[in-house]
Amino acid sequence: GDVYARQKDYAKAVGEFKKAIEINPNYADAYHNLGNTYQQMGQLDLAIENYQTALEINPKLWQSYQNLAAIYFNQGQSDLAEENIKKSLEVNPGDKNLEGALKYIQENKK
């Protein structure tokens, strides 16, 4: 799935990530990567759904919180963006990029 996504063959990437999920429905990274692919395709509702599923399985997957924050911020939902970036920092404290993202969100609330 990752290889297809890097090649921008998103349909094949989606298929491969779905196969991984069929094999192991508790594989949080597959849901996260499926979310990434949907995000790249502009299918944000499906991206959000898969990031949330990934987090239900593995609440320590800070990258899913980070990606949710980006989607919500770009949709003008600053409160949800801030909530999710804070959750990513709870899981990955001290990350300078996440701290910078939090500051940016707080300074640019829509």
C-alpha cells in the first residue's frame, strides 16, 4: 500500500490497505495509512473515519491525531484541530513540530 501511495496509485493503495485490515482488523497502522491515502485523494470524511479507527485501536498513534488536526484546521474547525494536536503532544511530548503546530493553530484560529 505504501509503495502504491508513493507512486500516487491511490486506488491500488486503498485496496492493499484494505487487504491488510481484512487479514488483521486490529492493525492500527493500516487504518492510519488508509486515512493518509484518503486524505491525499481529498476524501476527507473517509480519512477522518480511518484515523479515528486507528486511534480506537492504538490511542498512542500520535500521527493520526496530528493528521486529524490538520484536516480540522483546514476545514475551519480550529477547536477540533487544537484538541487533536494537544492529544498528539500528550502521546509525544516535547516534539518541536507538534508544539509549533499547536502555536500556529492557537495564533490562527478561524
